Amino acid sequence: MMQGKIHLYEGYLLWKVTFPVRVFQLLAVDTLVVTNAAGGLKPKFKFGNMLIHDHINLPGLCSENPHIEPKDERFGVWFSAMFDAYH
């Protein structure tokens, strides 16, 4: 189990941000639960009233992409399709 966070916007390199998840995969972890804090400006929103179904990949707009790193076959397919990413 992990606690804490590391983000690109905090100045970490991409390989450091993705490192913990890659370690989990090498340890044969097959389920990853990720939590976050989110909010909205809509006055009708109440606590627990939001459902996240998409996101804007801001780092991707600045050419930051996990596919920039050298490909490692141990981590599966190289292209991560975002179609229906949220179940």
C-alpha cells in the first residue's frame, strides 16, 4: 500500500511519477485503486455529488507523455487508449 503523491507539476520527472505503478506491476499486483480530491463550481453540487468520467491531459498538451520513455516490454502494450478509460 502506498500513501502520498508525486506529480509532474511538482517538478518530478515522468519516470519517477510512473515508477510506483511499474513496481506494482512487477510485483504482480493486478488491481490498482487510485483516489483523488475533486471539486466543482456548480452551486447545485453537494458532497459526493460528482462523477468523474473524463479528464484533460494537460501534460500531454505540453509533450509530456509516458511513451517518451524507453519502451519496456514488461509493462505491456505501448499505446494506452483512453477510450472508455473510466468504468
